[in-house]
Amino acid sequence: MSTVPPFIVAIPARYGSTRLPAKPLREIGGVPMVVRVAQRALQAGAMQVVVAVDDARIAEALDGQGVQVCMTRADHASGSDRLAECAAQCGWPDDAIVVNLQGDEPFAPAAGIREVARALAEDDAPMATLATPITDAHELFDPNVVKLVRGGNGRALYFSRAPLPWARDAFAADRDALPIGMPFLRHIGIYAYRAGFLGQYAQLPRTPLEQAESLEQLRVLEHGHAIAVRLTPEPFPPGIDTESDLERAERWLQSAG
């Protein structure tokens, strides 16, 4: 396997969350979620870890963790927009590889963080992401699971909450089982960008497909930019969005420990 390029991990962490108030500070095993995410980034070997926050309480929780905190506006439409402000404040060179690790991914595998950085380094696309095969029909038809299709060049063709690709004949007969040989992929919401593209992204107008599907990565495709896609080398446990997710994470941590 090729070597991993130097990379920065930037973690957007927003205090306000409708489904899970004060989400970055909610504890898992007695440790604030945002601290666990930052620890994962450090374990992956990032040359710099920056947490883009909108509230001083998150900054205080990160004190002494060996990461940099960047205070950003509270009104950003997406995590990528927040990181664009962070990149401008930090003055990263345009060709720096920046991995966007979501602030609700406390168990993201280090191998996956490294792989998305490698994917960007080995492609001239301005952005890269990860995917994993879907093996269950229920997962394919779940609108909370984002699907993607990619071309033979390894770049994304489309992302959707709808089942993709649509196996016409197979699904006409049975939607309870997946046809063999179809490349069904679930998107994993970790991204790598070249720092210069983050600034461009923030200037792109929001697009109809992005707003219809509520998927920020569609803004990139609709404006004609490429996204490289690689398969994750290790599974990503589900992110934390609700109280029940927090309870599941506590159980997972206890079983893993």
C-alpha cells in the first residue's frame, strides 16, 4: 500500500443540535464526545488537529488535549462551510490535505482517516470520501443511509438517499433481497479536501439537488467538481445523533473495553 501523505484533520463541532443538544459535550464513558473525536484524529497520525467550534464551552473541554481550537461563526450552513472559515484563519497552503472528521464520529478508525487522505493525494480531484458495500436490502431502502454510485475512474457519479443503483428487473420481482453482483455502496461521511478548494466551496451557491436531498456533497458535483471515492479499510461505527445513539455508544464502549 502506498504511503500516507502529511495531512491535517479539521473537526467541525457545533454546540447547537436539535436532536441532541450540546452534542459535542455529551459524554461517552465519561469523556466528552468532541474529545474522543480529537483523540482519534491524533491516533491517525495527523500533523495538525484543529477543532472548529462555535462555543467557548467546547473550547474549554478541549483544553490540554494537544489540539488547536478555531472559533468560528455559529451560522454556517454545513460543516464544510465552517471548515472554510477555519482554513482561512489558519492560513493553510492551498495544496494542504485537510480531512474533515465529523464531530459526532467518536469511534472513527484511524485507518479510515488515513485512507481518505491517501485517496485525495493519489487523485487530482479537489475532494475525496469513503464508502463501504451495502449487503442488506433494508439498509439500501433506508433514506437515512446515503448511497452513492461511482464511475470506473473511482469518482462519484451521484449521492442519494434513494436506493442506488436501481436494479430494475430484480426489484420488480423482490425488494427483500439484494441482487448479486450489483455495486451497492453506503457513503461514509468523512471527506478530504485540498485547503484551497475549501475556500472555493464556501463561495459556491447552494444547489437544487443539495437542498432536495439535504446532502452538501451534491453542491460539489452540481458545480462540476470531482469527488474521488475509496472503500474504507475498516468499518466506521455509526455516528451519534440521538439519545439512543449515545446509549448504544456506551454499550459498544463497554463491550470493546
